[in-house]
Amino acid sequence: MRVALAAIGVAIGLAAGCAGPGIPRERVTLAVVAGVYYSADPGVRVDAAMVEDSETLLKKTVADLNAMKNVDFVVVGGDLLARADPVSLDRAKAMLSELKMPYSVVLGEYDGPVPPAKAAEGEAAAAAGVSRSTIIWAFQGHGFSTAEGYWVQEVLPGLVLVGLDTVAPGGRGGHVSADQLAWLERTLAAQAGKAVIVAGHHSLVPLHPLDEGSAWAHMVVDNAAPVREVLERHANVVMVLSAHHHLAEGRVSGRTVYLAAPSVSVWPLAFYLIRLTPKEAGPMWVPLGSDDLARRAQERLLSSGQYRGVFPPGEDGDTACVRLFGVKKTEVYPLSAIRP
């Protein structure tokens, strides 16, 4: 009954043009840490990722965040692991446990057995990897609270974080199941009086023209439209976070800001810091690598078929790839304009 009344309240608010609950205090600061591709075995390979330096980069991420003031919480945006073996999982969790602020985890496609298509590329044997369920149980209390890969938690009074499981097991692409979509509708209605940030690994909106074609179609969940329809019915959804693209990008759709975070282990080797106020959202990426590591990471990006290969050959293609992944360091989105 309460859920039904909450849903009615949201519908009335939308019909009246109400933007719904906003950021509940003067400033909220969160970080998005994604695409770490950590492996205890430095010989594991992931396209474009500096797996052999992932431990250094994750430790630097934790140290930098701990040195910052007023970071309220961290979202681990998927692909924490390069190969989900028990030793890598335990070590990655131990490093994250050093964070001085709460963190919550969403799953990426690497956070489980490696899909056969990736194994065929020589990255890791498909059979070598703990199950997604093992990772979900390992991170109970860090978003996950049941056996499901999706979850909800109130991270601050009046601010709710919803974690989606966008991974289509066995492949690179994303999908939100019908059961999860129904759960999302109920959850957003139940949180109608609070601002909501939604986090999932794959994007729910195209962020680059290549997303509309076959080359990067896997970057966006294959049923993004019905998921967005659910979000748009609930005026309390302020922001949606993703990380599968590995680039810092964003767009506004309706009343909601959609942001994609960069990768810790793919050039430019960075995590996202997002400052929210009732008036604006200000994401910026924070670089992690030394000059030498950043140079090597850029060279690896430019040898990647998945990322560099979609641009024309030659120096102009190199420049276009580097600009896409490394130029947009900061941006400001006026929440007061899109949520009047």
C-alpha cells in the first residue's frame, strides 16, 4: 500500500511539473572508481589496460581518496578485477578496505568468469574465475544485501544510491532483466521523498556516435529505452552513473544527468570525483599515473583494436582517440536549470 501511494505521489509531482527531491544538503562529494582490472597475476591481459600496474594504481586511488577532505562515499563502478580468481578478489577487497569512507560495488563483465569471446582473444581462460555470486557475497554490506546483483541503500540522510546489475552474463554487452526492471520501479516509488543516484556498469544512454553502430553497441544496455522510461517516471532520480566506456563523458536527458567515468587502469588512468550541490553537478577526473606510466598507458590505448581501431589510421586518428579519452577533465551540469 505504501509503495502504491508513493507511486501516486510521484505521478502527481510529474504532472504538476515538480522536479522532485533535490540534493539534501549544501554539498555532497562522491568518487567513482572503475575499470581497475586488478589481477594478482601481472601476466593477465585486458585490452588497453595496464593490468601489470593495477595494484599500484588501486593503492594510489585509495591513498588519494583518503587524503581528500569530505569525500562522502565511493562507487566502485565495475570491472574491479581483470580475472575473478580467489586471490585477486581477496587482495582487491583488502585494498578497498583501507578506504576511510563507505564504498559500494556494482558488477562489470569482468567481475566473474571471463566470457568465452574474451578468452578467444587470449585474455584469460573462461573456466578460470569465481562466480558472480561469490563476488556478490564477498561484498555484502557494500551495496549488496541479498544474493541479487542489484541493491539499494541510503548513503546519506535523504540521498539514496541504487545499484543496477547491467551485465549480460557470457558477453560484453549490457541488459537489465524484467525482474530487475520491476524491482527498480518499486524501489524508486518507495524512495519518492529522497533524491536518488543510480549506478550501473553499462550506460543507459548513447554517449558517443559510435554507440549507435555495431562498433560500440555493447557500451549501452540493449534495453536502455524501457529502463529510461522507468527512471523518467520518477522525479527523484537526479543522476545515473556508468563506467563501461572508460571515458569521462556525460549528457542530460530529461531531468537527469547521465555520467560515464574514466578507467583507473586504461589511459588516462583516473578516477572520477563528483561534487553535487542543489544547483549543479561538477564531475572531474583525478589522474593517478606517473608521467612514464601515463605515457605507456597512452601507447597501449593507441594499440587497442577496441578503442583506437574505431578511428581512421594515421596521426589524425591517434589525435581523435586521445582527445576522446583524455581531454574532458571537468564539466558542470546545472541541476537548477534541468530540475527547476
